[in-house]
Amino acid sequence: MAARHGKKLNQVLRMLRKHCPVEKPVRVICKNLNKARICGCCMAYVNQAGKITRFVIQIDSNLGQLTAIDTLLHEWAHALDQDLNGVAVEPHRDSWGECYAQVWRAYDDHISD
């Protein structure tokens, strides 16, 4: 992952991989998303059989560090939810909310000051 947002974002990513693991590979990249007018996104790659094979999380490289961390937590919850519950038609379904809470608890327990 690009070091644009500093060591703290990398620390959060390592914590997520350890305490909120996603079975499928997750790649996190920082890039300019200004044209899309979004802070980040989580893309699930699906094979012909309809099974998720991997995730790519993109975070806008223009965000401040705290917003980038918040975005990573939000998007990781999408990957975790879809890994556990399948492809989401409604991205912010109840199961996503449960995953988001789990991600924030892990962050609060292991990272926040």
C-alpha cells in the first residue's frame, strides 16, 4: 500500500488482517478518486461460478490520515461482510452494520489512543 497516509494507516491494515480476517485476498491501494467524488470503495471480484475470489479496496490519496483510516475501516467491513455473507445487492445491509461494528471494536481495542 502506498505510504501516502503514513505508518498509522499501515498499522491499522495489519490490525484488520489479524483481528478481522477476510478469507479471500484483500489488496488495498491509495489513488486519486476525486473524479469519482468518493472517499473509497471495495470491489469484490467474482468468478463465473458466482464465488468471490478477491477484494480490492481503494482509498482516495487526497484524504487526511484520520479520514483515510475511517474509510479503510468502512471498506474493510464491506469485504468482511461479503466474505461471510456473499455478494451484497444492498451494500449497507444489516450484516454489513454488524461487520462495521466488529471492525470498529477491533480498532478501538488495538489501535485508538
